[in-house]
Amino acid sequence: MVEERVTGFAKVLVDKAAEVEEGDNVYLSAYSTEVLPLFDEVRKMIIKRGAYPHEHLIYDSQLGRAGMDYDWLTNASEEQLKNVSEAKRKELEEMDVYMSIGGRENERELNGVAPEKISLRKKAAKELSEMRSNLRWVLTRYPTDSLAQNADMPTKEFEEFVFSSVVDVDWEELERRNQEIKEIFDQADEVRIVSEGTDITMSLKDREGVSADGNHNIPDGEVFYAPVRDSLEGHIEFTYPGVKQGNEVRGVRLEFENGKVIDFSAETNEEYLREQLETDEGSKYIGELGIGTNRQIDRFVNEIGFDEKIGGTIHMALGKAFEDCMPEGEEPNDSAIHWDIVKDLRRPQGDGGKIILDGEVVQKDGEWVF
Amino acid sequence: MVEERVTGFAKVLVDKAAEVEEGDNVYLSAYSTEVLPLFDEVRKMIIKRGAYPHEHLIYDSQLGRAGMDYDWLTNASEEQLKNVSEAKRKELEEMDVYMSIGGRENERELNGVAPEKISLRKKAAKELSEMRSNLRWVLTRYPTDSLAQNADMPTKEFEEFVFSSVVDVDWEELERRNQEIKEIFDQADEVRIVSEGTDITMSLKDREGVSADGNHNIPDGEVFYAPVRDSLEGHIEFTYPGVKQGNEVRGVRLEFENGKVIDFSAETNEEYLREQLETDEGSKYIGELGIGTNRQIDRFVNEIGFDEKIGGTIHMALGKAFEDCMPEGEEPNDSAIHWDIVKDLRRPQGDGGKIILDGEVVQKDGEWVF
């Protein structure tokens, strides 16, 4: 039974998302041995497709951002952290696909590592990260003990939840629904979201949405936009905590004028929220509005890769906007951060609420009504 | 306590054997998670030396010979097995050091895989193997459950044995002793070994020995020669089984004339011995005479990397001779095999015996008397 689910999961990654073909070189990465059941199955499938796996398990210090770990970050000198590996560059040049199966043994492994070191390494490795994002890339997460604990769930239940969010989804149906949602949002000028403590508007004028339906992030299911930067007006209270690098901020409330955060508060860890907002000029603006569309993902599990996909939620990201969302000739909002926080519009999970496009209600309490 | 031993082990690998320096790129390889305690320590030490680890844990299918595993060999097509990875070639080009920490979860993992597939892959990957051997290379083995079981020992005792064979050795003293042994063998023309069922002579004329004292294989401790190919006369009975790719042959007896095996027998699995001898023309000749010199390695553990180092033993290899052992202008014996088998000259572990150089006894029952 579990084996069948693992095979199903692997097929979504290898055949649907990465579309692995004969002769492909596949960079296959994972950061713990807990993910080995899926790693092994994916690897075998890659081999069976006539392709070549290039395996990187647990450690991959020279990769850059994704290869960060405690021993490397705490023991390496500034010079070492700044170094961009020529071997890694050449290896990536030969790759067709980058696939990473997330899930560490301890999701707090980098807590307490000096943030300057992390930033330094990220910056140095930017070139390698860009090389990866120019490949057919696929990211996923395996239901480890650590992620289950993080979700306040028993591992077996979390396992079932994760497998269901990948294997039980009718991906063709999800893609079709995403397209419908994208169409009505693409045509709209103004989006308004109204809920408990929330009344916010923004413009999507000349914006096209991106349908995320199982090509890069698995599980998938969202349609996302870069709203017109200076258009946000009003205030929003998020349902779920904002979590960034192990820091949790509960009860985030933001108020906007001309697109910029002019006031904010939080129930816990407000200071961290302040620091993030003050990262740079761009971090005070919204880079993304996303609409979650995966109905198998029905609860908050404290892992943004899942939470932002919950059908019946929206999320907004402070900071950097994605290039793909911008009309030609317009620059996306730039920032060192991109921090997604989720608002649940369902009832009773959230406070209920409405999404209103140009004055017309299209979603009520998490259910589409268009 | 164990931690100290692990650190000591890592130091022998990183500082003594590989001489890792600032800026070095180190290819760091291991084939199971059981070896992680040592792998982690070695890796941290490499980072602390200002060098760059390039980690390859468990799987490394594109490496070639060392990267063989069950799923890869059984699922890959002939075309895939023949393919030499450009990414791997380029990665190896950038390396300064190759280090491998052996010890799989199951040492019989490749039993039953079609030998043709293994040969095909070895042949295809020859180029990559040669690239590795042109780096500063270091091979070692970690005391896994599987190797302990293989040695018919409890894991804790095997652990103690392995750590002792690396950490408790006075490497300077071993090097000094190796040089003395090398000197007297270098000067000798004829080596004769006499023991129960054994009276064999061979010529070392114009041959120089290689002192293996902790630069490549850890644990180390031997002096080895390529005897003059056609010079072997007489017969030898080996004490310990010959083991090759999971096949064990007990009670191997060989008889030589003009260097060539003209008769042979075995107590078990004689057929496998016959097959190996018939591999090619070179497999009927002796490529190596080695003299074990590590006194911490005091017992047979069914793993040639240890057994051939036992102080008080000699070993001979059927097949390929090493380039390093040959005088200029002479070609080493060539063969697809190099199969070391050990004779114990100690008492009571073996039958006792003598090593005689040009008529003078230099070792008696495993103890040097020169």
C-alpha cells in the first residue's frame, strides 16, 4: 500500500513534473536519509527512463543555498563561504533536470547559525541558484518525522496527508480549474478581500497570473500574481503564523497605503516582523498574491510549501516579485526577502470572507461562486 | 572515548594520508549512512583546513566502478552502463583529493548481479577510475555491522579492532620498519618461502619495493613487489580463503613453473578458482608479492584491505602487477584480475614458516630475525 503510494508520488515527480526523458542528466538531491524510500523509487524510475541520476544525498555544501548545513556554515571561513565551486558550476552545466526531495532530520538545523553567514553564502551562490532555476526544476517534501512534528501531527497521519496531496489529486482537473481562476483574475482590474479584520484592495491591471499545477512544486495548486506595486490599500489580518527560517510570528496584521506597509502589529515576535519589513525598501511592498487551489491540502501544517496551496486560502508575500508575473518592460518589486503568509477564507478553519473582483463576489468562505 | 577515536581516525585520513591543504577540492565518498560518524568528522576537518568537500553519500552511479549499486546495475540499459558522464569527468578534473570511506550496509549487495554488467561498467568507467588514481587518493573502511558480520565478530569488538589498526599505530615507526624491510628485499635476488605445504621461490632482481605506510590505504602496512614474471617455481598453500566479489575459495593451493600456474586445487569452490585463473593469459601469473607489516592487525577479518596488512603474513596476487613496482622500460603483467590471497607465517595462527632471501632466513614464524 505505502509502496504503491511511493510509486505514485515518484511518477508525479519524474513523469508529470520533470518529464524525464532518455538521455537526461538529472541532479537528484535530498537532505536526509528519511526520504530514502521516495529517493530510491525516483532514482530507479529515472534509470528506467534511460536517464542518468546524479545523486547528492544529505550533504552538498558546494551547491550553494540549498546545500547549507550546520557544520559547513559554522566551520567555513568567509573566504570559503564566498567561493563558487567551479566543479559544481561545470556539473550543473551538464544537467537537464534539478530535483530536490526536501525533509531534514531536524527542520531547525540552521537556527542559531549567524544570519550573516547564511546571507553571505546565499549571495555567493546566487549564480548556482540561477543555473538551477534555468533547468527543469522540481521541488518536493517527503513526510519526515521532523516535518510531522512541525505540523503537530503523528508521522503516520502526516504521511497520509502528504501522499494524498500528491497522489490523490486529479492533476488534469486541477489544471482546468486553475485556468478558469486565472482567466477571471486576468480580466479583473481590482481585487478586494474582505474578512474579519480585513479589507484590502489591490490592482491586477495588465497582470497575468501563473497557474502552478504540478510542474515545479509538488504538491502544487495555486494561481499567483504580482499585484501593481503601489496599488495596495487597506489592512489584512493573517490567519496562520508567518514562519521564516524557524522564526514564527503569530497574528500578523499589516496596513497599506499606496502599496507600502504603513503600520503593522503581531501577537508574538513583532520584533522579528519589524526586522523583516526593514530589510530593504522592497520588503515593505507586496510581491505576490496567491490563491490556493489544492483541495487535498485541507489544513495548516506549518510548512509554507503546503500551506500556501490550501484550497480556500489566499497568501501574500512581502518582498520580491517573480519575473514571470510581470508585463513586459516592467520591473518586479525587488527585495532580499520573499515571505509568504496565509489567510484562510474558509469557515470554520478561518473567519470566512469574500474575494471580490471589480465589485463582483467570486469566492465566499473559501468556495468559488463564479 | 569513541569520539576521540573517530577524531584520531579522521586525522590520519585528512592530515597524514591526503595531506589536505587550504583551497583543496576533496571528493568525499561513502556508500552507506553507517559510516556517517567518521564521514562527518572528516568533512568538518576538511572544512577547517580551508578546503572544499564535495560530498557523495550512498549513491554515486555516474562515478563508475566505485559507484556501482544494485538498482543502477539491474535497471540500466547497456547504453547507460557504457556511458561516461561528462559531468563526472568535469567534476573530477577540478578535484585535488579523492577520499572514499568504505563499508556498505550489506557487503553482498552486488552478489547475483550479472557479472557481464559489472565488467561492462568497469570497462566503460576505466577513464574515470584513472582520473581518480591520478589524484591524491585515500581509501578506508569504517567498522559497519556488515563488515563485522563478515568478520564473524560482534560489532563493538570489530570497531575496536579497526580503530586500533588506524589510531594505535605509530606511523613513523611503521614507516621506518617498512624502509628496513624494503632495503633488504630490494637488495635480494631470490625470495624463498617455506612453510607447511609450501616451498616457493621467485626472483626480485632489479625490483624495487613500494612501502605502503599510510598514504593511500588506511589502515596500511605492507611492502610490496612485482616479482619477475616468469621466475616463480614451486608450490604454495594459502592459509586464508581467497575472496573475490563475494565468492570465497578455501584452501587454495597453486603450483608454478616458469612463473605460470601449472596446477591448482582448492578445498571449496575450486570451479571459481579455475574461472579466475582462466580469465586471460596474465591471470595465471603472479602480479604481486606483499609483506604485511601492521602489527595492530593481528587476525583475519575476511576483508582483504585489512588481511593483507597483518604483520607476519605474506600475500600474493594473481594477475595484474602495479606500474609503480616495475623497473623502467619493463611492462607489468597485465590482466583483468588482481586477486590477493594471504598466507599466515605466524604460529599458531598459521603453520609457521620462513622467508629466506638469497639463502638467509630473514623472518621465522612471522617474526623478523634480520
